[in-house]
Amino acid sequence: MGKVKTEQIKRIGKELIKLYPTKFSSNFEDNKRMVTLLARGVTKRVRNQIAGYITQALASAGANPSSESEEET
């Protein structure tokens, strides 16, 4: 059973995706570096949780539109 992300992690992750949509990808290591640069003053653990949330959100968002477009055709 996986751990539940707190509202703070989700809120910061969503704000970063909204403000910097082109800076993030589905690669955790790249997202971790970007979170370090963009979110000052976060601990290593929180940084990793935010980067993981962003990675998961972008990976699932990338999978959903492609399957929807295949269903439409």
C-alpha cells in the first residue's frame, strides 16, 4: 500500500506545474533538480516528494490524452 501525499505536496506541485509547465518532464531526476532551483527552502525529503508527485502527475497526464485521441478516431 502506497503512502498518501499531503495537501502541501500536492499544492506546491500543482503550482509549480502551472507556473513552469515547460520545465518539468516525466523524468524524476530532472524534476528533482528543477524543484531544487524553483522551490527554495524545502528539505531534501519534501523536495523528493514534490518531484515524485510532479513526475507521477505528468506521466499520467501524458498517458490519458493519447488514449482519448485513439478512442475518438
